[in-house]
Amino acid sequence: MRPEVTLCRECLTDVVQEELESFSGRIVAFEPDAEIFTQYFFVGLDDFEAAGLLQEVSGAIEMRLDQLDQVCSECGQAAKWLWFSRGQVASLDEVERIGAAPGKWFCAKHGARNLLGAFERMHEANIFYMNLPYGEAGAYVWI
């Protein structure tokens, strides 16, 4: 457990970048809607049901987490992050798009930088909750 803290965007990046870049597990990450999201959180594979993800959504994400042998679009190293822009998957209700959209594959370093870059591109956001990845695999989702 970590203490709750309030951070500006720059401090958030300073605090979480190293841990995100060093996470060795697999991640499917969905770009949050800057206009409405208040929470951006990682849900480990084993916690999908407890977090309330619909079975169809969980299945689509699990299928994507099982896609191995991908390469980072930035550096060509092994990719462990799959990023979905809002244009590709606007909400978790779009199960078919989760399964079929190409997304963008990244290694942990570039996946973390892409996620943090998405926050930097937002004019303003009030994120009341964000956690760091845990376990072997999971998804970053928003509400």
C-alpha cells in the first residue's frame, strides 16, 4: 500500500514514470476521455471480475493480452503494452473494437511514455485515483 497523494501533472510523471517503464508484465491501455474521466486505474487480470468488467470485455482484453511476439512501434524491441487511442476504442462497451482494432504496440519504456504523453496533451484533468500496474498482466481503464 502506498499513501494517497495529490500531484500536479509534472510531479505525477516524475513519480510514476520509472515504475511504469520497469513493469515487466503485459498491459492493454485505453486512452481516457479527457473531458469526463476522473479515475485511471490498472486492473490485474485476476481482478477483472471483481472490478466489474463485463465477461465479454474481460474476454476481449484477455485475448489481446495473449498476443505475444509483437514488437514496439518505436524501437523494435519486444512489445508488452497495447495502446488503444480513443479513435480506435472510445469505451469499454465497444467489445468488437477491443478485439479487432490494431492499437499500437510498445515496449514498457515507450508504453509508459505514450501513456504519460497522453496526460501531457490534456489541457486539464482532475484525476482522483490512479494506481500502478501489478501482477503479470492487466488493463488500464478509465471512468
